[in-house]
Amino acid sequence: MIGWLLLARATPSLWPPPTTVVFPHPWREVGWALGSVAAVLGIGLLYGAGWLLPGTGPLRLPFEALNQLVIFSPMLVLLAVRRQPLNTAWPPARRIWLRVGGGLGIALLATLLFSLARTGSAPWPAIVLRVYHPRNVAFAIQVLLEDVTIAILFVRFAAAVGLRGTIPVVATLFAAAHIPAMLQGGAAWPELTRLALDAGLGVGILSVVRRSADVWWFWMVHFAMDMMQFYAVPPAAA
């Protein structure tokens, strides 16, 4: 987040101050957004039960990518049904490659610092090759659509209750959205208490991402750090 603040300071034309989005009936839009999130979670449960495209065989990678599009499709349908512009979901249409490139630079720095902080971690070039391997395309799509979902919720809650109340609410909702997957993976309730830390981290992150109103750069950082859960090495015992 500090990296983006410095980058935005150096390139103010790329990330001007965001404009406030106003809806005629903001609470109605909050309801539509929460209903769409519920649909996403429901389709995600179907995916976990194996009811979507198969995750095995020669078409596994494209099928997994399509599964992610299906899971998050309610959020995309929401924008179409409500006839709302993309700026209410934070994917700016201008200078996308610069935004993605800036985020990629921050992501590479973040993974470098992460690898240096983890005793026994693989060399940073090897980590980079693993993170950006084609097999992770579905994860990249999932993270991008997660970020769009967060943006949709944020913009609508902000229109209804203002920024001060929106940041902790959306951070908590995002942390809570991980509960079904964690329970399905066998997580115990003590492990779920760590989500409180995730929500606290989310407050800081959302404060910065809201300033950018741009999921493109943040997608790169979010994806790279998510991949660290697969490539991280536990710290050496003290």
C-alpha cells in the first residue's frame, strides 16, 4: 500500500482523486449487491460440491477459469441488470496497461520482501516463475473478480452510509466470506478467529484502494500475495 501511495504521488494524472458515486436509492443498491454476493457464495458451494465444470482432464485449466467466471457471474449480471457503469466497480477503462504494470512492479517488490522475510524460502526468481505460471490463470481470474466484488459492495455502502462506516463493514464482510471455504476445509473455530486480523488488515487496504478507485493495480498485488500461501515456507523454529 505504501508502494502505491508513492507511485500515485509520482504519477498524479494516472490516479486523480476519485469522484463520489451517487445512487437515487442507495439502500436499494446495497440490497441488490448483497443479494448478488449471496448468489456468488451459493454458486461457490455448488463448485465445492463438484457441480460445475470438471477440474480434471486435459481441459482442466480452461474449465477452472470458466468456473470462476460462473461463480462470480452474479456480480457482472448485477451491473448489467441495474444498468450501472463500470466506475461503480472500479475497473477504469483508461491506460489499463499502465495501471496493471504499476501494480505488477509493486507485486514483484512485495514477493521479494516476503521471500527475504521467510527463512528457507525458495530463491525469489523461482518464486516469480511459480506465481506467474499458466496453471495459475484461474486463481488470477478469481482474485480479479473478488476485487470487483469488493468494489461493488464498497461503492454502494459508501453511497448509503458514507466512507467512515463503509470501510470496516466491507472489510468484515470480505473476511467473513471466507468462512464457508474454511469450514469446508476442516478449519476449527479457533482458526476462524484469525479472520479478525484479516478484517483489520482489510481496513487499511480498503482505505488505500478507495483512494485509487482502481482494481487493476491492486489485482496484481492481491494475486501475488495470495499465491504466497502455496509457495511460502514456514519460518525456522526459534
